[in-house]
Amino acid sequence: MKRALLKLVAVFEIVSGLAGMYAVVAALVGIASAELAPMLWYGIFPLASVIAGGMLWRVSKFAVGLSIVIQSLQIPLIMTENFSLNLGALMKLSLSGIWCAGDECRVRVVLGINILALVILIILLSCKSEAQMNAAESGRLSSV
């Protein structure tokens, strides 16, 4: 069961990473909103997601750790007029609040969490020990 959940997470990371790379390219050529490219680190973060998903699919040694980092970075949602941390911009289910300060909401801050990334992180943490055992086992088999 845990192996199937890890494969599902791997597919999700690959698909969301490919969608992010497409969005960055679309933003750079002017088809999509220009703010998407810097928000997704000009494609570095989506590429890391694809790599993490591929490593998780192949049951690589550091796959779960990298996937945990990728999902952890997607959990917070912080947006102001000058700053945005929204790495799960394309594939998210978020819960957020808007705070206004000053007369007529001169300063606006959006804070939230990406519930989807949080659920995937919980799945990864619950499957971590089995994934590490599988990676060690596959490493022993390849060395024989």
C-alpha cells in the first residue's frame, strides 16, 4: 500500500513539475502572466520537482528526502505587493487569509497554507522508512 502511495506521489510531482515548466516557458514568451516565471524560480523549482518525482519512481536513495524538501517549500503561501512565496502556484488547494493595514488597505498581505502539499508531505513522512528500506534493498540487488 505504501509503495503505491509513493508511486502516486512520484506521478504527482512529475506532472506538477512539467506543468510548472510549461507555465514558466509560457510566461517567458508572453503567453501567460509574467509573474509566474520568477514565482517558480524561472523553472528551477519545477525541474527539481520532476527530478524528485523521477527519483521517487525509481526508488532512489535520496528520493524521499528531496521530495520532502520540495513539498515543504510548497506549503507556505506568502504574498505582498513586493514579495511572493507561492511555489505551489499551479497545483494547489490552499487556505489563506488577507490582512489589510492602513487607510483603505494600503498594505495588503496574503498568508496561507497549501493543503495539497501538506497532505503529500504527510504521506511522504509516513512512507519514509519503507522507502529507505526499498532503496537500500535495490542498492544491494544492483551490486550483486
